[in-house]
Amino acid sequence: MQTELVQFIRETIRARGPQSFAWFMQQALYHPEHGYYSSGRCAIGRRGDYFTNVSVGPVFGQLLAAQFAEIWEHLGKINNFVIVEQGAHHGEFARDVLESARKSRPDFFAALRYQIIEPYPVLQDRQSETLAGFKGKIEWRESIDALETFVGIHFSNELLDAMPVHLIVSGETKTGSTNWLEKFVTLNGDEFAVLDQSIGDRKLRDHLQKLPARPASYETEVNLVALDWIENVSRKLGRGYVIVADYGYSGEEYYAPHRSAGTLQVRAQHRLLASPFEQIGRADISTHVEWTSIAECAEACGLQVKGFTDQHHFITGILSELGRGGSPEPPRGDWGQSPLPSLKTKRALQTLLHPEMLGRSFQVLALAKNVDFGGPLAGFKFARETRSALGLGRARL
């Protein structure tokens, strides 16, 4: 495929030599003009390239609005409570949260401000259209660095899985250690190819010291961008929570011996492509999240790990505590969950909850800063012991 983006990548490699896969993925997804996300080409939903929690319908936003309101209460029902969303796509989640809050908890709605981190004008324009009914509630920032220190919540849904990653492969293994190499993108004539090279990035080399020894030809990924991201978020959060929804594994499972081909996926029109060099700039490239490193980095940055569970148990906890649950009377606020209003909503909930749909493949991580509340949030009522689930404090074998 010959496009301006493909030509730019080719010319860069010819001028500067092989480039890391992380650089290639950055261009494919986020090149300012031609990237899959930054150009606005990304399509989500039945007619798009993949499904998300938000594309199922408004119920996901309604459930999270209830969870956000509980956090607001724990923080003392403060005025100027800020929800920061990153990776907002066209703004549907923000709309669903704000509509639900306005209808079911006007006190919470009056206190909150919603900020969207969006560096790309085409996406900000679409978000503005979606959120036209909430002018005065919404503000945009180009980056985390542009945020003021805030009290409230930073929320993201499927943000981390689309961050550029380093692809690594084990070379000939010495006793008790692994000789890791990094995969670079090069050219074979006009065709893209992969070249294994020694690792020059010091931060990547340091991170690889934490990985277990693996036999030759074992391939996996390292997401350093996500670690920088959590550090940046922690600096801007004065008090409150970071809530991260995505799909992934603990470190132990991510780097398990049987996962020898890594987790990289390339997807277009709901089908997997064989190579990231297919449909460059027109296909999604993603990897699973390695949750343990995220949690370890968060703790090093002064955040507390407050909860980790799969989406099935997260939503079940919210419904139990903040929806009707088993009570004959709806709880305060009700949040439209009593009774479930329609067959469509029941089907959406089933998609979000069912283990063979989104219920077990997605997880939710909660991190807190300067929060006195000792108990779990509603969404983590049924979570297993968090540190054990994440493998925190456990040596990686």
C-alpha cells in the first residue's frame, strides 16, 4: 500500500536507518496528519474495526457515573470536582456520564467539571459535537502536562493498550539470564522488514532486568510509555483516584513461558491482520497491558493501589452497592438501574458482564492519592486480594 504515511516511514528509515517498533507504532497510530487515531480514521463499533465498552451503549457510562459519584462522596462532596478523561474518542463516554449524573444526581452534576485530554483537533471537533449539550461543563487540554493540579478522577478506557511498545526477542540464553534483543523496522527494497538489534535504550535495558529468563526466540513487548504516563498523571492528581479500564495480564501471566509470541494485535473491520505492515495508518495496533509494572510504577510515584478486578466483578459490585442489587428498594440516586429499563439495556449489561464477552477479558485498576477512605470502592466489593492478583512483591520467575 502506497500512502503518504508509508512514504514518510520509508524515507525516514532510508535517511536514519532502522527505527524501533515503538517509533513505527507511534507513526502508524499517531502521526499528526496520517495516523490511525490522530487523523480521525479510527472507527469503533459494529461498522468499525473493534468493539469497546462504550460502543455497547450508554450503560457503561451510567455505571461509571455511579462509581464516580461514590468517590465524590468519599472526598467530602467537594465543589470543583474534576473528572479527567484521556482517550475519549468521539466523547460518547463523557456524554453518557454527564447525562446520567444530570438526571440521577443533580448535586453531583453541579459540583463536577469534565476535562478531556485531546491533542488532535479532528477528535476535539467531534467531541465538541457529541457534547454540545454540556457547554460550560467541558474543557479540553492538549496533554497531561497542560492540566492544572486537580482533585477528582483520572479515567481512561482502552488507552494503555494503544500506547507504542518496544518489541523484544530473546537471543541465545546464557545460564540464568536472557540476552534480550530489540526488534527494529527496516527495509528490504521497498518492503518493510524486522531486524533484531542490541538494545541501546538504557531505560529499556534497565526494565528488562526485571523480566524472567526465557529461552531463545521468545518474543514479547515492553510498554515504557505507560510507565511515563502514570508518573505524569500522579504529578497532576492532588487528591483522588486514577481509574484504568483495559485488557491485560499480571506480569507473571504476561511473561508466562507459553506466551512466547507476545500479545501484539493488528485489527481492521473486526478481523485480525497478519502483520503490522498491513494497512498502515488504517488499522489498529494494540498490545495487552502488563498490569504489574503499572502498579509498581504507581506505588513508586506515591499512589496507592486500591483495587484490581475483572470487569465482571467490577460491574457486579457497582450494581450491588449502587444499583438495586438484592434490595427491594432502590438505593439513593438509583442511577436508572431499578428496574432495568429495557431489553436493550439488559443485552448491553450481558455483553459487559459475560465472561465470554467483555466480562473477563477486561480489567479495572484503581489507584489513589491522599485518600482517607479505608474500604473498597463499590466496584471492588467482590475483588480478590489486590496485591496477590497483581503479583506485587513477588519475584518474577
